[in-house]
Amino acid sequence: MAELVYETYSIVKPIDVICFDYKNGEKRPLAFEWETDDGEIITVTIDDVVSSLPMAEQKAGITGDRYTCVINGQLEFLWYGMLEPRAWYKQIEVSKEEYERNFPLPE
């Protein structure tokens, strides 16, 4: 019997984040700015942070702290990159074509 394979493609986009920094070094993202498809910049509120773990995401090409957040009732991932300069990123799912534009394979 054939096995159904569902491939997803994701990339990370840099974002500006409003976060609370605790004196013990922990961070809690509260909101971020996002550019909509029509170019408008909106502020998105993070409803809750479910977890924060050091992790590497090889498909999206990011290493750092992955924050699992509830945004508008859905689980989404924000990353705080490990490499300097440290920055915030949002992981988004994209089409295979857009993924290949961001990460072209060698010929």
C-alpha cells in the first residue's frame, strides 16, 4: 500500500518584536509588527506563549530559541536567532516555488 507523504515548506521572515526581558535572561514576546500582502504594517498581539525551547529548524534555516505562541487562536512559531546579530523571526509556510526561490539548490 502506498504511503501518503505531505510535504510542507517553511521559511523565516525577520520581524520587529515587543518583548518583556526578565532579569534572569528569559524573554516573553508580547506583540510584533507584520507586513500584510498589500504592504500595510500591522501590530499583531501574542495571546499566550506556550513554550520556549532551544532548537534548530533545518528546513527554515534557523537556530535559536523557538517560541510556540498562540496568535489569534492558532499555534505559531517565533524564533529568537542564536547568531549575532540576534534577531526575531516568524516562521511561515510557503509554496514549494517560494521556498526554492529563498533556498535555491546547487546545479
